[in-house]
Amino acid sequence: MAPVKLTSKTGFCFGVRRAVTMAEAALDKKKPICSLGSIIHNRQVVEELSRKGLKVIRDVRALKGNMVVISSHGISPKVARSILDKGVKIVDTTCPFVLNAQKITRRLSEGGYKVLIVGDARHPEVRALVDFAPGNAIVVKNKEDVKALKLSHNDRVGIISQTTQSTSNFLDVVKEISAYKPKELRVINTICNDAEERQGAAREIAKVVDLMLVVGGKDSANTKRLFEVCKAISNNTHLIETEKQLKNEWFRSGKVVGITSGASTPDWIIKKIVDKIKQKGVV
Ligand code: F3S
């Protein structure tokens, strides 16, 4: 039987738990309801909520009914306005840490700063953040992206981060920007504690196991980050969504298996994976 070590942080983070609880509470009162995009980045949980009556739509134009759930990643002010203009009530599950990043983005932009957002430009959280600094936001993924920017010494720059970025990537970008010596530089670390603690806990376990499993949705930004963090330590790291993706060749008798999970992975998926490894020894 392969011994299994779970990191000290697995399962839902505070923001995801809150979003799922709010969606379920709304469904208790009324169903079906639409959700604008997936409320969290975990296919299995979204499917479960869909069975309970939460129907995912991708565009406000597809909205039906007088209530919509918006995701833990938040939405742009423009989209919120277009929903409210239709007289539709919003069940806002935006994580409070994301709301904080939105407020800071708006404040920096209104204060005349060029807002640099460290993150993935295609992620819904970042797409919404950009709209909190209309015409004033630039998204950079890493320090390489900074090299392509045309910054001037007269710029006043404010740097914030997508909440689930890694601290080291954020600091690399900050260092790169400082080298340009902008007229003024404000750095506000909006990385969520949960993401940092999860990465730290995963790093510790990845160092001492033979095989590292990162459990989470393929679209989940914090899961991808965790995977990168673990892969940098152990090449024998795999990203899986469910127990069905466990592969026999990953296991040899006596191997120690480490498990971490993204913030939108429910405990029941992790339990199924642990049970499968423990029961069968090998898959
Ligand atoms: Fe919020 Fe952090 Fe989770 S930003 S959704 S508590 S990973």
C-alpha cells in the first residue's frame, strides 16, 4: 500500500466555500437560477450544482429569470450595470479578497496611476479587474512581459496581483519594474493568504515524497500555480481532477505519495483519491 501524506491545506478555501454556500442557499429559495460563468473552477462541483438547478450561462444576453449568481472571481462594473439595468437581482459570491483587489485597482486608477496587474489576462478575475481601471490597466504575466512594456520615468505605477499568483512571480515583476525607476511606484500585495499558505504547505510535502499529486480543476488558476510550485521541486508531479485519472505506472510499492489540492477542490474528491490509493495499494 502506498503511504499517503496530505498537505495541511486541502479542500475548499474560505472564498469558494462561501460561494458554494451562497449558491446553495439561493437554490433553496428558487430554482432554476442562472450563474454567469462557472461560480468556481471545479467541473465536478459545477455539475453537482447544475443538478440542483444552477444553470451556467456565458453571456448576460442569455439571462433568464430575475436572479443571477455571479462567481467568486467577480465581474466588471460594466457587466454588473448591464444586469441591474435588466432589473435582475445579483447574488454576489465574489470573494472578499477579490473585492479588495477590485477596490484597490479602482483607487489607483482614480489616483492617476498606471495599474499593472500581475496575472493571467484570460482569467475572469483579471478580466474584471481590468475594467476597474478603464484605459489604465496593463496585465503582465511575468517579468519577461515587463521587458516588452514601454514605461517612462514620468509614469506613476501601481502594481497589484491576481489573488492566486505566486509571491515569487509577483516580486520578480516588482523588481523588474523598479529597475525602470518610474516617478512613483506603489506596490500592493493582493495575493490571498490561502493561496500563499497552500503553496507553502505543498512545497514542504513535495520535498519529502516520491510522487506528488495536485488535485484540482484544469481551469483553476490556483491549482495551476500549485502544480508549477510542486513541479519545480519534484519532476514526478501530476495534476488530476478525479481518482479516475490515477495511473498505475505512477505507483510502485513503498512509494510515498503527497497530495495537495486547489482551493476549489471539494474534500469528497480528495477522499475518493486517497481511498483508491489506499484500498488498492496501486490503482
Ligand atoms: Fe478567495 Fe483566496 Fe479562495 S481569493 S476564492 S479565499 S483562493
